[in-house]
Amino acid sequence: MGTTIDLYDFMIANSTGYSIRGGKLYFKVDGVKDEFLSRQSNAIALHKDFLKAKAGFDDNRKNNLDKLGISPTDLTPAQLGKLK
């Protein structure tokens, strides 16, 4: 999440270096595009890593519940780590 915030902060700080027209991002200051793409790539890569780790966690939790003979439906949303 920090890298996404960093990306937004960068774009806010460099708001004169780009414009949006027709739903497309146009860069008008040298270096802003390269830095944006670098930060965006980093944010996307970390998001993918997070999703992979979460999937592993979810699979591990399901396997452990199966070993105990517990179904996710036997648990409350709070016990499953869900807010609601």
C-alpha cells in the first residue's frame, strides 16, 4: 500500500508535469513519465506479491481447518478474519 501512496504523492507533487485528456495520461515534463512508470511498476509488482502471499495464506488456513475437521462455514466471519 505504501508504494501506491508513494505513486499518488509523486503525481500530486508533479501535477504540472502531466495532463489527462479523454481518459488518457499525457506527460509534458521530461522525466515524469519514466519516474511514474517505475513507481507504477513497483506498486503493481508488490500488489501481485501480496495477492500471491494471501492466496498461500488462505490455502494454508483451509488445509489446517480440513485437518481439524472444521469447515469455513462452521466459523464466524470474524473468526475467518473478515470484517463483515
